[in-house]
Amino acid sequence: MPILKIDGKDIEVPVGTSIIEAAKKAGIEIPHYCYHPGLSVAGNCRMCLVEVEKFPKLQISCYTPVTEGMVVHTQSERVKDAQQAVLEFLLVNHPLDCPVCDQSGECELQNYYMKYGLYDSRLMEDKVKKHKAVSIGPTVMLDGERCVLCSRCVRFCDEVTHTHEMGIVNRGDRAEIEVAPGKEVDNDYSGNVVDICPVGALTDKDFRFKCRVWFLAQTPSVCPGCSRGCNIEIHWNKERPYQTPGERVMRLKPRFNADVNKFWICDEGRYNYHWIDQGRLLKPMQKRRGVPHEVSWEEAFGTLSGLFLRPQEMGVIVSTDMTNGDLAMAQQLFVSELKVKNVAYQWIRKSGKEDELLMKADKTPNTRGAQALGFEDRSGEIYEQIEKGQIKILFLFGHNLMEILGKDQAEKMRSHLETLVILGPHAHEGINLADWALPSAVYAEKNGTFTNFEGRVQKISKAFPPMGMAKSEREILKEMARQAGIHINLTV
Amino acid sequence: MQAKFQMSSELKTELDKIVSQYETKQAALLPVLNLAQEKYGSISPEIESWVADYLQLPLMKVREVVSFYTLFHAEQKGKHHFQMCRNMSCMLRGCEEMIEYLKERLKLEDGQTSQDRCFSLSTVECLAACEMAPMMQLNDRYVGPLTKESIDQILKEIEINN
């Protein structure tokens, strides 16, 4: 492997590595716009110029492979001059609309100007006018004037989705991003072009003007939208919650994982978060003479733990939306301790859209995890036993019986039961069937792990506390068990 | 929906011949567009998508090329198409004055075609004839260095031949 020197540091990298990647490995930042490690090299922005000894001219570090004994300078006067000049060029026709630009705060033009620019404007001419605020797809807005023509979005549509919707038309200072007439950037991964846009040219319709990015907090997590388990970051409004009342999650962004999702996530996963803050069940509810009443957790735990004396009449249906920790707690309590025979998972949303890039047909995040803990997809048998009157108590996790069985069938099923306990985050219509409705936390509100379809166990982190009085399934079960005199200590 | 554009069969044969000379279909894009424009007078969106299908290229790749070169145009041009170079060498040698003069003589603005479809005026990027700057392309002919007199002369010739 060649050894080279960058800014005086010796670095050993494999043959064929570009200077920019070698520098990244050594912790040296080289500014760039068009280069993206997930796309082909375009070499058009000229921002990543570096000085290589024995080369007469500055070289673009994204396209120059390292060689043995190469000596690179990223901080020399020549390089600094070049960076400043390139920035000046890129900003010649850039509108100074940062105060109303949604990219503000995460814009590489802003960042690099403060780091590598800091020149006084010499512009006497009028700026070239281009198309502004053009909708180019169901998720993406284009501002032609803000674009630096790095072509990342074009390459993304060419190389990752192979849908070829975008291109750069015209020439010179009139060049702009365009989609074919009558066409839209309407593919399953369109939101990614916004992520990779280094400036404010492409913005996300779902996120635009909702929240300034510097008010956001980022929490690493895993997308619960399918069994792929793409690594994501939950961006939530930490600093100005009163500006988005009732909405905490502002957007989801992909988080790099070379083995799972690389740099990308699908739109289905990206926009699958509004339910986190909507329609939530906020307090434990008990039905008394047909009418739901709010109760305290203590009351709920006290009464419900009494049901544990009748495990032979009990059925438990867990969900593959639950984390491994929650599932393990259910497994410990119901299977190991109470010896309940009828414990299963119900596999819902298992046949959605699947493709060769990321999307999997199983739209739940933890089917493999449930299977690994010994749960089986036997919910049908449990429903049969309820109808036969063998199961009188049902613990249901997250599911909506109305949706699964249909209204009539669900009500019929309900009438066979003595007690129906539903633990779930949402106050859907199926909740009305329950004798006890216990609010549980969603994935963004707890720590835990999901096991993806390949068996990869991935960590999710708690972004914010559960809404209302909700608790994680794990806490609810643990407390209920404690009241019944069963102590479970899980280290999962 | 418009009826799908049909390329004339003679032209198609000619295009097939061109394509067969290249290793990849994509490489034939410029000559194919050239021939199509020669035959139809412009590259309409219908021709654009026909070419894209024909060369198995994404439509946007064809559009990028068509919009990049000033020698391709989407609308029909007049019988006499004046393409005035506006690039570096020509500008240094006074093309701006020549462009203004021609605009005045033809009573046309950049990109316009006269109502009788006799004249079109465009300003274009470098035509690679800097030695005759300031210059223009009049249909297939390069003319330069231009002076007000030579422009007068050309317009007179056109008038006589009409």
C-alpha cells in the first residue's frame, strides 16, 4: 500500500485511493461540492484543489489517485488562493437570500465562505436570473439560482436509481438543472437528492420552512419502515418546540452505514414519521361499564397483575414493530415465568413494495428479532382458541384488530374475550375494543435494538421522552410483573 | 397525447449508417442530431425523444446536448440564419457593435425570426474561427471579419438573389 504525506502526516492507503479520501482518513478536511463518495467522480466544482509536489499545477484531490511517496499540501498559499477564487466564481451568480433560504445553517456555500472565502465582493454586474421555487417532483423544490451545478443530483438519478430524470441544460452562466418536460423527479428515493445537494438549490417540500436547522437535535436511530433497517438520524425540534406545537420530529435523514444502506434511504422511510407525534394514546385507560376512564399506572398495574394468576386462559400477540428488549421482556414474562402457551407474533405489513436497492417487502423492522426470541407467526391459532372460548384474556401489542380482522370480526372476537389488554402508542379505533388501553412509547422514545432481515442487530436511541404518560412495553411489563411478585432482570 | 413522431425512412437508413460507424450508439448523438435538424429545420421535443429512443439514451442526456450547443434549435429558423459569435476573440474585435448594427438592419432582437420567415438572428458561442473575428455563420457559411460595410454588402446580395 502506498505511503504518502499530506500536510506533513504519513498516511498509508490502498492503491487507487483518491487524495481526498486519503486526507479524510487522516482527519484532514478538503472542501468540495461535486465529489460524493457514493457517486462517480465528476471533477467539475474545482473546490478540492490541492498542491502536489512535482506537479506543476494544482490537482483536484477527488480525481487524483495517491502514489508512493506523494507529498500533498492542502494548506499552502497557492491552495488557499485557488479555494478563494473558486468560491468567488461559484458565488458570482448566487443570490444572497440566506435569510429566506431553507438550507441556511447546513449550506456548504455558507460554511466554506466562512472557512475558505472571506473575500470582499468585486461584483459590479447584475446577477443572472434563473428559475426559482420550481416544483420538480412530489418531494423536491428547485431554486436554479442557488445551484452550483455540481451535478450530484443528476448523477444520483443516473447511477443510483437509474431513472435519469435530471440533467443540466444550457451552457455557461445560463446552465441550470432541469427535468424533462412533463416528467418529475418521482422515484422511490427522490428525497436523497436534497440530502446530497450541498447548497440550497434542492429543498424538501416536507421540511421546507418548518424549522431552522440550528434548532434541531440529531439522534441516531434505525428506520422502522421495513426489515432493511436503514440507519437514520431523527432530527427533532429541540430549541423551539413552541414553533411547531405538537410536532417534535421534523425530518428523518439517512446515516451512513456501508453494509446496510450506504448513504441513502427510501422516501417511504424518510417521510414515515408523522405518526410519531399524531393520534397518540396519552394515558392508561380502563373501560368501566362500556365507557373508557383515565386511570393511573398504579391502578392499571395493580389490577392487571392479577390476571397473571390465570396463565392457562391467556393469549399474547406481540408485534414485530417492538424492539428486541421489549420482545425479550414479553418472552421472559409470558413464556418463561408464566408459562403461557399461546404466545405469538402477528406479522402485519409483510408484503409491501420491494426493490433491489433498499426497500424490503416486510414493512416491520424486527421480524428476525421476534423469530430469534422464539416467537412464531401463530396468531391465527390464537384467534381460533378465542372463538372456542379457550382463551379469555388477550394481551395485544400495538395491533389494531379492526384493521387486521375487519370491524365485524373484531367485535365478534372481542365478545368472546373476558379481558382485552392493548398496549400501543396510538389511539386508533381498535383501541375502543379494549378493557385496558396502555400507552406505549414509539421507537424514537426509547433505547433498544432491531434485528434486520440479515440478522444484523442495530441500536436505536431515545430522542425524547415518551409522549404523555406513555412508557416502553418493557417498562410496563416489568412493573406489572413486579406487582405480581415476579422479578425480571434483563440485560439486553 | 400527440401522435408519436415518425422519422422518414430514407433518413432513418442514413442514420443507421452513421450509427454503425461508431463503437457506441451514444457516440453518434451529434451527427444524428445534425442530420435530423438539416432535414426538419429544428430539433423539436418530438425529435428529441425520437433520438433518445433511437440511440437508447435517457431523454435528459439528449436535451443536455441539444441545449448546450447553439447550433441546435428547437424552433424553425428563417431562410437566412445569422449566427453572430459573441465570444472572447470576437468581442475583443468589436462584435457587440456588429451585433447591434445587424439588429438594427434586420429589425430583430437576439433569437427572433422575421415575420416573413426570411431572416433569423442569434448570438452564439465560439465558432472556432477566431482568425476572422468578428465573425458570423450565415446558414452554412462563415463570414468575417465583419464591418458595417460588409454586413451591408451581404444584405444587398440577399436582396438581389431574392
